[in-house]
Amino acid sequence: MTELPASLIPANDAARLHALERYQLLDARSEKVLDDVVAATARLFGVSNAMLSIVEKDEVLVKAPYNLPVEIERIPRNQSLCSATILQDDTAVFEDLDRASAPGVDISLLQQLDLHFYAGHNLRTPEGYNLGSLCVYDGPPRPFAPIERALLATLAGLVMRLLELRRTLGAHADSTAVLWEPVYRAIGGQLAQLTALAESTTPAALTDGVAAEVKAIAAVIDQFVAATLRRV
């Protein structure tokens, strides 16, 4: 395996990987609630591809892929722009990968897949560790406005909220199967609304609408977290 460039290793990588273990994410099994959020994200931005990335020690797990050109479960960490995304706090954007690239990242795979646009925002734990990113890809280069960056950050925050709930439920194996399905049923309407909002033609209205749906979903998630913790 190619040695990972030092430019892609955050100073807190050991602690970050330790935090990642608590979320039990290192498999690529499909989870409908995550699949639906990623699909809604792709439609909201009008891009061809989207996914959740989970940055492991040497590889990046592709979780909840939406319409990727080929079936990929893991890729080397030095071939993923998400490896560079976790190094920063802001949304990472590469509007034209033919003209710009991240230090240490080999973008040849993306070029082979004819993907020339990337934007990703971190999945950040409450303790401040970046586990991966919610990212979108597209074939042709395209601009990505500040309002779109803010929208992607909002959606990444929603994903992290779901992962926190998933971690809480996973800590109590006897209740996980019982509670996760009701969670999905409870937020299914809001997830459908996120997809419907893709028809909005006004960026400001779209951002406000997404924020309202995310707030509603977050409230439901918090209720389930509180109910789960009361069972302890």
C-alpha cells in the first residue's frame, strides 16, 4: 500500500481514529435513513453523485453512495479528496479539478470517472473530531456559491446528528432494532420534504426551507436520544 503523505495526516489522527471506533461505521451496509439523506443532498444541489465518506487509517469508506459511476466500497486515503477535507473546518470546494488539486491527493481516479467538481463538509463529532464528510460530485466543473456551502454544512450537521443517534442506539444492542425503525418512520416525512425542496428556484428560499426541515428532524432525533438514555 502506498504510504500516506504527511500532508494528509491531521495532528490528532490517532485520537480521531479512536473516536471513530465508537461510532461502529466501518462497514458499507446500506442504511435507508442515511441513503435517503445523501440522495436528497444530491438532488438539492443538482449534482450527479454524492456520498458519505468515513476516513479510516489507510482507506476511505464509501458509505451511502448515490449514483456513483462504479461500485466502490473503499479507496486509498491518498486518492480521496475527503482526506483533505477533514483537515479544515470550512467546506472544501474544488470547482474545477483540472485546474486545482489538494496537496498529497491523487485525483486520477476522479478523472477516470470523469468527475471534475467536488464539495464536501466534515462530519464533526461534538468533541471536534472530523470522521469524514458529506460530499457531492459532478461531471463538469461548476461554481459553488457561499449560500450552497452553508447549505451543505447544514446537511452535514444533520448527518452527524443521525450518527450520534446511531451510536447511542448501538450502545444498547437490545433496543437498537426496536428503536431505529420508529426513528425512520418519525422523520420520513421531513426527509421527503428535503427532496421536494429541490424544486425551489430561489436559493434563499431553498436554504430557509432546508434549515426548517433539518431543525424539525433534529428535534425528533433529540427526543429519541433522550428516550434511549432514560432506558440506561
